[in-house]
Amino acid sequence: MTPFTYRDGGLHAEDVPLSRIADQVGTPVYVYSQSAIEAAYDRFAGALEAELGAARTLVCYAMKANSNVGVLAALAARGAGADIVSEGELLRALAAGVPADKIVYPGVGKTRHEIAAALKAGIHQFNAESLPELELIDAVARALGVRAPVALRINPDVDAKTHHKISTGRAEDKFGIDADALPEVVERLRALDAVDLKGLAVHIGSQITEQAPFRQAYTRTAELYRWLQDAGWPVDRIDLGGGLGIVYRDEPAPDVEGYARLVRETVAETTDARLAFEPGRHLVGNAGVLVTRTLYLKQGRVRPILVVDAAMNDLIRPALYEAWHELKPVARGAGADELTQMDVVGPVCESADTFARARPLPAMRAGDLLAFFSAGAYGAVMASGYNSRLPVPEVMVQGERFAIVRRRPSFQEVLSSEQVPGWLGRPADAAPDRAPPDTPVAGDPAASAGTRKTG
Ligand SMILES: *Cc1c(COP(=O)(O)O)cnc(C)c1O
């Protein structure tokens, strides 16, 4: 189900025309469908609860995929917990209403301060990734006079068969504790009084579209769990991570029910563990689009080049992962089926700021709107301020309504956190005391870029 469909010749998010959002909020802008997020969550959690039972299933949304508080609040209202990777994510999750006892915390580089914050909040568990981390968790917990619930994230040495930059379960990857070193690590745990070993965790990568890597990793994890029990450790849980993919282009549709069956066969039937899951991309990826406005159609030497007002700093996936995003014009006019191959690029001064090459698109003119599909995960969260471009705003749609869930700040707000060192003096023009020109020039489509409303 996609919530982004054409009606009356215009692309809508649920019942709201994307052109209306673009006009009111400006472009580029991320737009999320609340119903699509809820539908993805309900299907995922529902399939697992059907196979494993609700009492045994905990779904902790991996919020690094999209940590907007509006998105989090929608998922928290459905009963989702959160998978956090920093103190910032902890604070966001709590602010959005995720109960602390449904929060799991993986990550190879937790700081002392972050560990203390999570202990004080009373999270469900740390997924510890190394012995030195366990020693620090123990020390911090002892200093606070609390006990730390911990699952050991193991590295099962499984190739997830995904893009190498999002593969996390191979022996050479930085994540987890080498499965072969587990006996040694748990032996050292005996001396760490404030650490409560609760179970195991595993996460082998992202955008996984085959079942075999999951089967391999989960089978191995269940074996190690039984080994721990046989060794007398009172473990009661396994966190199976995230990684289930989505369709960007022509990938096989993710088989949620098949995944749930696989979990039952590999882990639920072979252990007594309660099971946690950390889906990120799968819940939000197809629930978002990035809407951009065309600035220029430039005649390139090889083919036409469409310059749009979104750039790699707003959506880095094509530059970072060679990712492919479906592109559709927001207005579908008469010549919708006459396609020309074009390159689609952003304004940033890098050749990597190229969203698509030789993409067949209908005739586009300056000022036309274009939507990047499947931009709900690893989109806005990975945005940067490169080229001093403003943070991209985010909008959430529900039915006929929409709300700005993250506004675009002004240049003054962004500049206000910087200062010229005192020894350089304070040049009069270092801190602008007047707003940059704010009025779009009538008839100039380029003026609709950035913060400008186009009204
Ligand atoms: C990134 C990450 C996830 C989520 O991955 P998705 O592919 O978005 O589901 C889950 N667990 C951990 C430990 C992660 O690092």
C-alpha cells in the first residue's frame, strides 16, 4: 500500500495534495504518512505476535531511521518501544512518550555520560558490544547504586548480502562481540557485580531482502543462548535486531509473515527466550517522500540535466550508498507518458550530488515539483548543513490534515550558534543584523528555493 497516489492529476500524501504542502512550507520538504507508518507497524508486530504470542514479542523501533518526534509519537501510541543509539535518541524517545522499559540501547561507542543517562532513565537493556564497554557499564552502575540489564550483542559472522556499508554482522565489521569469544567474555562478567546478564542480541545489517542470512544468524544466536543457559546463566531474552528491507525499485517485496515464521522456527521453538525486534527502515521507509522543486533544466553535453532544490545534504543515500529512489512529478500533465532521459542533480558543489542518471522523466520545467519516493528512512536524519543549506523541514500527514513536525529554522538561528573568536574582533558584517531578502521575485522559479514560500 502506498499512501502517495495521483488524484485529479496531482500527487497526494493520503488526502493532502503535495503541491499544497510545498506551497505552504517551501521546498525541499519531507512528507510522512502517519497511516502508512501505522500500517507497517501493525503488520510487522501483528505477524510476530501471531507466530510468537504477544507476551513474548517486543518491537523496539530503531529510531535512527527517522527520529522525528511526530513519527515516534505515532509509533509509541501503537505500543512500540525504541532502539536508541545515543543520549539524544534517549531524550527524543522519552519526549515522544516511549516508556523507558521498552528502550534497548545498542552501539559500539556509548560514553560514560550516555550510560549514566540510560541507567537513570531505567531502560529495558543495554546491548553491549565489547568487554571494555561492559566494564564501563559496571563501573557507572555501581557508582549510581543500580544494576544494569545487559544483553551481549554477538557478531555471528554472517554476510547479510546487502550494500557493504550497511552490513554489520561479518567478522570484519566493527559490531558486536565475536561469537567465538563469548565464553571468555561471560567468564569476565562474573567479576562485574552490577551487570545483570539478561540474554543475547544480534543485528546483521540493513535492507536485507533474503531470508537465508537471518536464518543463519538466528540459528547461531539460539545455539549460543542455549549454551549460556547450560552454563548456568539466568538468561531470558534475545534481541533479533532489525534489517528487514523495503522495495525501492524492483527488490522482492519483504515477506513479513515469512520472517515471523523463520523467527519461530529458528529461535522461538528452540529456546524459551522472550524476543525483541529492532525494525527501522521497514516501518518508515516507504511512508515518506522528499518533495523538491525544479530550479533549472540545463542542456548537458550528454543529456539534459534537471537541477532541483534538494541536494545530497538533504538526502544522502544516493551519494553514500549508490541508492536508487523512484522519482515522480507531482503534477501529472498531458505529456506524462512521453519520457526523456535526464540526470537529476542538486545544487551542492560535489559531483556526488547527483540523485539519478539517465532517468526517464516527462518534460519538466523550472518551478515544477518532483517527489523522491521511499525517503522516510535514513533521509531527514542524515541531513547536514553542508554548503550552509538550511535544515530540511518535515511534515506529517493524517487523512486531510498535515502538521509541520519540524520547521525550517532561519539562517539567523543557525548562525547564532557560531561566533568569531574574540581575538579576531567582531567584524560588523559577521553577525547580520538584518534578514536576508525574503521576497520571492514574481515569475522567477529559482526564488522558490530554500526557505521561500511560493504561495
Ligand atoms: C540500524 C540498526 C537497526 C535498524 O536497521 P533497519 O535496517 O533500519 O531495520 C537495528 N538495530 C541496530 C543495532 C542497528 O544499528
